[in-house]
Amino acid sequence: MIILKSTIELNNWFIENLNGFVENVGFVPTMGALHMGHASLIEKASKECQIVVVSILVNPTQFNEKADLLSYPRTLENDIIVAEKAGGTILFTPSPKDIYGGTPYAEPVDYGPITSTFEGFSRQGHFDGVVAVVDKLFLAVKPNRAYFGSKDLQQIAVVERMSNERHPNIKIVSCELIRDENGLALSSRNIRLSYAGIILAQNISQELKTVAERVKDGVDMIDSVEIAKKKLKNLEGLELEYISGVNCKTFSISPENRGWSHIIVAARVEGVRLIDNIEL
């Protein structure tokens, strides 16, 4: 695997090795601290593409809490091992200043409910940063296909909207959410949890699974979500932010079941913010 540290190095590599012609390139954008969830994206890309570019960039414009940005794990040595083993061709590690062409800045984005509800509401400016950095990474890498994990369900909807408008030739590939052996959705933030915190956090996925099972058994979706909400709110040490049914394409808020495709949830455990979802 080749490690390229700037957009100039990346561009020069494509020119020297492919005469500047990019064909069947898969792209996996990450913020590092790679785990098996990221590895599954890289593995899928490597099966479908001739070249797989994996980027690592802790993007400052998508953090609405400075403490979260500063505490975000940086594990480059391990990331190199994970990316290479999973089939990455290039590890692209630009600095924020390089990818933004100066001081990182994100223009406000309004895509309606997909940027204003749930994650958009809870993390003001977050999707502005996501759109800004993914747009610039797409311009730098020029991939044919880009791979995103479905744990960040709302982010996929945002990226699809942005890509349709600005990069219509790039196919956005939504990949399966990966969980640990106890059902906890894999996240780079999980390493900040203690053993007790992990045990507590597992209630999130357990409740999602229970909601899906109730719905399958014919229980009303709204009632099922309300039961889970009460259960999670009563767990000491777990701070529930939201749990709701949504349509994964629109993310419009409705008190009624109108085309729900998933149940989504966000909560904090030991100060670590966790998100998860399950398809109905």
C-alpha cells in the first residue's frame, strides 16, 4: 500500500502511474481510528474496484464541539495495518489546510429535513462540514465509487444529495452496519468507553432489535418506539438524545408512521455520543 500525504502527491501518483486517467477507482473516506467496520468498506471496495483510495482526515469543520475534535482518536500506525490488510491501494492522509486550500471553512448547506433534523438539529453545522470535506475529497480523488457505512444513515442521505448535484458520475455505495459480538455498532468512539460503559451502551442496539421484532410481530411502530424510549430513558448513566422512526431518504419528522424504513437513535454513555439504527 502506498501512503500519500498531500493532494499534490496524490495527483502526481495518478499522472505517473495512470497517465492521469482514473478508471474504476473506489474511495473510502474516513477520519481514522479504523476498525472492522471501516475494513468491511475497504474490502467491499477492493472487490469492486481496481484501485482503492482510503483517506484519513479528522475534519475540523464537522465538529460542533471542540472537545470532541480534540479527543477524537488518532491511531495512524494501526490504521495503516487495517487499511492494507483490507485491500487498500493508497492511504491518502492530507492535512485540513491542504484539502481546504487554506483555513478550513464550510459554507452553510440547507437540504431541508436531511440536514436540519436529528443529527442536523443536534449537531449544528455538522453536515455543513460533511458536505464541504466530502466535496473536496471527491475533487481530489476523482473516484468512480465511494463507500460509506450505514451506521451514519443520515450522513449517507446528505452525501447522496450533494453528490447528485455536484458529482453525478460518482456512485455512492451504502454498506452494511457492522456490530461487535454483543451487538454494539462499531465506532471509533467506542475505544473511549470503559468496560462498564460498553455493557451499558449495548442496551441501545438491544432496544433497536426489540423494536424491530415487535413491529414484525404486528405491534404498532409508534407504540414500539415509545416503549424503547421509556426503557432507555430509565437507564442510569445513559442519556438518550432521540429515538425515532424515519424514512432514510427524507428524514422528515412526523408524529405518524409515514413510510418509515428505519429506527434511529442517539445517546451518550460516559460522555461519548453514540448513534445507531436498524432497518424495519
